[in-house]
Amino acid sequence: MFFWVLALLILCGFLWNYKRQLKIADITDKYIFITGCDTGFGNLAARTFDKKGFRVIAACLTESESTALKAETSERLHTVLLDVTDPENVKRTAQWVKNQVGEKGLWGLINNAGVLGVLAPTDWLTVEDYREPIEVNLFGLINVTLNLLPLVKKAQGRIINISSIGGRLAFSGGGYNPSKYAVEGFNDSLRRDMKAFGVHVSCIEPGLFKTGLSDPIKATEKKLAIWKHLSPDIKQQYGEGYIQKSLDKLKGTTSFVNVDLSLVVECMDHALTSLFPKTHYVAGRDAKAFWIPLSHMPAVLQDFLLLKQKVELANPKAV
């Protein structure tokens, strides 16, 4: 009996793996729109999918990065300047995309644009510190999706939302984690709403990657700028050496940072081209081995492990 059960499990595993490898027939006539193509995941994705033969429309924030991307890619690739937080800019861009794709519609929408914002203890922050990452990572993503959704429905295509392990486990104070938790919720409701239209919606949850988004120098500069304006009481509670001690703690985690950005682009590729795309993709060794498993653990264990990475406060009772 055990042998037959084992054989059945092996067969199911084989069929499941085979199913995941089945690809769409032709990509040369398919348009995809990618936000946040200045650097990082978006830039690599635009160049990769252009080489594969997709008709890529790459949205960049700056003219200089847009020009550089066009110089490195084929004539098939088009760039457009887009600030996802500007509703009028989003609306004009959606109309321009509609004119480009015509009756074919839009096969793929990759919502990649994002910012980290300020990562700092919650009692250091104001509501304005939360605003930028939520405006870009959440409302920008939603607005782009809503404006391009008719084109994706026309093509019965794919929507890929780039979330983060920060959408599964809050590792710091600031607006980044709340924005990514909300992206996860939007992604799930959108996936269910679009199922009847033949549109597949996937979410990618990268771990810690070496990109401009995660630059420790920029993150520290933002922290120092906030520190200067904190009240004497809070400075006394945390201690003058708090930021430097936090940096020293981070240095011990650099070995967990992924440097191969193609791990995320491979997830995008599968979500775009597989006949049976996954609903969720996890990218990065740290995400698979630590962050995602920890997100399923009891809160008491999550708190214990994450608080071990925190710096001990100088005088928390100095209130």
C-alpha cells in the first residue's frame, strides 16, 4: 500500500512540474508594459523581454534613464516617461499605450515601480514619512492597473504585481511594509475578480536584493535627517549611538543579500509565458529559507527572531 501511495505522489509531482513548464505559443506579437524601468528589476526585465521578442513598453521616471535603456535595446522597445503618483500622467500614458497596442490589447502589465521610503522606528516618524511609499507602491500601482485593465482584459493577458517579503512580515517601521501588505491584498482581490475574464494575476515576493532601492547609505542618510529633528526625550531613550549600532548590526546580514536580479525576472518570465502561471512567486534564497517560512510561524517566534536584530535602547524608561 505504501509503495502505491509513494508512486502516486511521484506521478503527481511529475505531472505538476510538467504542467508548469508548458509555455504560450507565440510572444512576438504580444505587448507588455513595465513600470519602474530606470534601474533594478524593471530595467533588467525590459532588456530581457526585449531580447526574447516581446514588444516592450518600458516606463521610466527620468529622461536620462529612458535614453540609456533605448540605446541598449532593439527598435521594438518603446519607452515612456511616467510618474505613477501623477493621475493625469497615468491617464495620458494609458491612452498612448492603447494607441500603440490597438486591437491586440496588452498581454502583460508588470507593476514594478516602487520606493523604500524611510525605515526607522515608528515613534520617530510623522504621517508624511508614510505617505511617499504608500503613494508610489500602493496608489500608483492601483491607478496604473485600473487605467490599463481594459487593455489586459482585451488580450486575456497577465498582471504581475511586485510585492516583497515586506508584504508578508514587517521588518521595520515606516511606510514600506504597510504599502506592501496592502499590495498583497489588492493583488488577491484583483486575481479573483479577473478570473472570469481569463486574466491571470500573479504576485512576486522578492527577498533582500542589492538594488538602488536597498542602498544602505541612502537609508542611513534618511535616518540621520530624521534624527536631527527628534525631541530630546526620544534621543535620550534611543541613545546617541543608536544609528551607528544599527548599521553595525546590518553589516552582519550582508551575506543574505541577493545580487542576482535575474531571479526576480525569471519569475516575471514564468508568469508571462507559462500556460499555468503561479499565483505567488518567491525570489531569493533569504526569502525562501527564512522570511516566508517565518511569516507562517507564531507571532511570538517572529518577534523573538526579529527583535534579536534590533539594537538595545539606551534608556527606554526616560519618558
